Amino acid sequence: MKDLAIQFGVKLREERKRLGISQDKMALLAEIDRSYVGRIERGEVNITLEKAYQLAEVLGCDIRVLLP
């Protein structure tokens, strides 16, 4: 399961950077703490589906882009 969290985090970071969005801005738009965004991107936490969809919405992408 840990591998899935890491893969999701990598894809999230890649998409965020591709769009030129900072962790701070993404956290603000998603209404979550910036340090939590960092932990998600490093695969240190398992997030809920609700948060995953929320992050995809903030990035303007389909959730499938972020899923491993």
C-alpha cells in the first residue's frame, strides 16, 4: 500500500510542477495545510478519495492522471 501512496505523490508533484503551482498555492486552493501537501507528495500519508478528487479539481485534471 505504501507504494501506491508514493506513486500518487509523485504524480501529484509532477502535475503541480507542470502547471507551475507552488505547494503553498495548491494547499490554499484545496483548503489543506501546506505541510500535509508535502507529506502527500512524499507518500508519507494515505489520503481519502475525497482529498484526491479535491486535489485533482484544484489542478484542473481528471483524477486518473494522478492515480498509479
